[in-house]
Amino acid sequence: MSSSPITYENVAQAADHLVSRHESPTIRAVRLVLGRGSFGTIARHLGAWRNSRQGTPSAEEISPAFRAALVAEIARHVQKMANGKEEELRTLVQEREELLTDNERLEREKNTLASRIETMRAEEIRREEQIRLLGTQLEEERTRSATLTTRLHEVEKSLVRLEVRLEAAEKRKAPKISSPKSPSSSGRSKKKPSPSPTLTKPAKFMTLGDDIHPAPAPDKAPNQ
């Protein structure tokens, strides 16, 4: 808790007290009575007190001993203040060095985190690109699968049509059971007509899409 500042009244009361005890109201004596205050403040108020009591003293009225004591006291006070300021300055310099060290450490950590963030972003971009490529490949595979499924259905339909044609062709190629003929025509029925030079024997198997035709029946011989 900081003490209140020394006022003129405080110094005047202390000086009057010393005079009542038949003691010289010096700066040190007033400081001991008050127990606080800077010597410069006490000296200023004490000079005003002396002026009010005796008038302004001349340089000859001030004793050399008092002048020396006053100068020594002021010098000691100034040195004390200088020492305090130097200590405060050293403390501030040390704190500044600590802050600079912490700042460098934080800067290194910041750079490390920034590098890690850039690495993570690059990895994320690479993964997104892989996902995009996999999605494109998946769509292509789906399209190809749908195309192959359609072609498979068309092939199955073609196979079914081919089987139907083969069955029809086999039915047309099967030998027909002829009805019994009269004896008079039995001899003539055994005769085989000579092959026509313009007709060729059909192939056993035709290409897909071509009809399979049975061989042409022989012409009947004229009745005798």
C-alpha cells in the first residue's frame, strides 16, 4: 500500500517539533520524524518553512556544514534513485530478453504448424483428386457394365432366335412318311429322276439369317 505524499504541513509540523525539543530541523532529522518522504521534497518544504519563520536566508547565513550535509543527502538520494533505476533497467532488459526468446520459440512453433498445415492441405487435395478419379472410373465401369448387360441380352435373344430357326430347319429336314401307293405305280415310283443341271444340292448349314430350304421333290412320271 503506497503512502500519501509529503506536504508542506507535514514538514512544518516536524520542524516545529524538532525546534521545541531544541534540535536542529535538518533534512535527516525531519525525515526521521516523518518516517517517510524523499529528501528533495523535504528539503523544498523545509526551505519554505525557514523562509516563513526567519525570511529568506542569504548564502552567508547557511552554514558550510549544513550545506555539505544537504549536498551529501541530495547526492545520496540521487544515487539511491539511480541504483533503483539501474536495477529496474536490468530487470526490464532481462524481461525483454525472455520475451525475445519466447517470441523466437513461438515463431518456430508457428512455422512448424504452418508447414504441417500446408502438408495436410496438400494431402487433402491429393486424396480429393484420388476420390474424384475413383468416382470417374466407377461411373465408367457402371456405363461399361450397362453396355455389356445390354449386349448380353441382345446375344441371348439372338441365340434364342437361332435355336428356333435350327429347330425349324431340323423339322423341315426330317423324312416324311409317305402314304402307300398302288402296285401299278410302284414301279414308276422307284425311278429316280435325273438331277437337274441347274439345281445344286443345298448346304447342310446356312449362315445366320439365311433360311434353310429342303431339297426339291422329284417330278412325277406321266401315267402310262
